[in-house]
Amino acid sequence: MRYYTSLVDLIGDTPLVQLRSVTSHLDPAKAPIVLAKVEYFNPGGSVKDRVAVRMIDEAEKSGALKPGGTIVEPTSGNTGVGLAIVAQQRGYDCVFVLPDKVAADKISILQAYGARTVVCPTAVAPEDPRSYYQVSDRLTREIPGAWKPNQYANPSNALSHYESTGPEVWDQTDGRITHFVTGVGTGGTISGTGRYLKEMSAHRAGGPVRIIGADPEGSVYSGGTGRPYLVEGVGEDFWPEAFDRSIPDEIIAVSDRDSFDMTRRLAREEGMLVGGSCGMAVAAALRVAEKAAPDDVIVVLLPDGGRGYLAKIFSDKWMSDYGFLETPGAITVGEVLL
Ligand code: PMP
């Protein structure tokens, strides 16, 4: 019999898949190979499973998280799912503190995994006792045995990528990777994977792997002020501790329009139903590919799947409401645009 004793054992070891259609405009005589690291193969459906299990392992080792303890984290998305899965498998409670702008579906997913959720008003200042930052701090103080992972400052975030994502990409490409492209949210993925790849290739004849961040236009990483953008999970209005600024060689800003356009193309042309930050990263990777050499190997990381974005990026109505789709007309399930 071949089986796993826990879903947690399935975290990592995600495949590399060549992008062949969205790269077809590149001159075949000069085009590099572009490979997607498809993170929706993780059991929680995103790259954040890696971070969740590493943060919990470390907290168990240090004693910060004791048997029967409670994990308290202000997160609505992928990190919450990863934490919830590992927590239930190891007998911890999870409390997620969320702002009230979070979509009901996302709250339902966390609850489905057995987590408790506390919803706080968005329209208050961060220092207001009702804000989700303050509430998560208070719950961490008040719940006996509570522990707050804080992915924005937790060293295990980048370390999980240094220990898993980086070695996987290096081995899967037989050390031939020349460029690594990834979106930047907390900065954990780029800092950990990038550091590993740079160390491994430091003395290589062709030079070290070039590490390229993809960032929504408006975010601070690409020189913006933090002004709003619609791509989720990436970009910030502050510089988190988890982000090692010495790692990226370049940050490429991508517009919402280009990110969403590429996200939809990935589903229709490559069969990859992925999230908006994946389209953003691929849009940046193609800009890199346009200037690359024929024997270059570009790896672009796709953080999550697309099911959580059906009502947004994959809805023609939503896309045209935001002005991203000039010629609606494609008929999608459940909504017919005339
Ligand atoms: N895309 C999505 C959908 C995410 O949830 C995240 C994590 N915030 C990222 C990209 C960015 O990854 P990181 O936090 O490691 O920079």
C-alpha cells in the first residue's frame, strides 16, 4: 500500500511546468525556456502551506506553542488555510482575526477547516482597540496558550523557502536556472528562495541566478506610495521584516490590467486556473524573457489556484466594471453579457 499518514506530509515538492502558449510570441531562435513552479499542488492550495508548517515546527521546538495551544493570526487568505490544516492535524486551535472587508467565502473556507474567526471593522485606525491588529494582539495576550506566528516578521517564513522552495527549484533545473521571478507580499518567498539560489550559483561560470521581484503598480517595493491596487496577496504599504532587501536584483511593477489579463490567459491557454498574483508574476517573467538569451532558464513561481477569484478576475462583468475588459462578450457560466 502507498499512502501518507497526514496531508501535512504532502507540503512542497511542487512541479515545474513549461509555459508554452503565453510565450509563443517570443522569437523561437532566441527564446529562453520559461517554467512555472505551480504551488497550487500544495494540500492547502498555496505556497503558504510551506510557511505555515515551518512556523509551527519552530514554535513547537522553541516552546512558544505548547500542546493544545491556540494559534492567533490576523490573516484572511492562504496563510490561514495552511495554518488551519497543520493546526487541526496537530491538535491546536486556530483563531483568525479578519477585517470586515474580507469576502464571506474566504471566512467560510477557514471555518470549514475548523478555525474560529473574529471579524473586526475596517473603517477604524490601526491603533483603535477594535482594529484587527489590536484585537489579534489582545486575544494573543488573553487566551491561555496563545501564540501569534506573525508571518511578516517571523524568520521561519523566509527560512521555509530557503529550505524547501529554493532546493527544489535548483534540483528540478539541474542547477541551470538563470532567472527566478516571484511576486512579493511579505517578502518571504523572494528572500528565502532567492538567497538559496544565489548561494548555490555564486561561483558558477555563467554568474549567479538573477532574482526578480514582481510587484503591483502602486506598492512600495517598486517605488509606489502604497496606493490601492486590486491584485491580492502581493505588494505592501510598508517594508516587512521578512523581506531581505539585499536579495532582489530587480523589481518589476505590473499593472492590475496586465496581471488580470495574463491570469485569464493562463487558464485559457495553459490550463492553469491560478490567482491574480500568478498572472502578475508571469507578466513580469515575460518581460524578463524578452531580453533573455536562448539557453536561459527562467523559473516563475505561481503562488495559488484561481478558484478563490471566480467572482473577480474570471468574471467578465467584474472585469468590465473595473474597465479591464473593453470588449466583453465572452459567455461565462452563470452570467451572459450581451
Ligand atoms: N501571492 C499570493 C496569492 C499570496 O497569498 C502571497 C502571500 N502573501 C504572495 C503572492 C507573496 O508571497 P510572499 O508573502 O512570500 O512574498
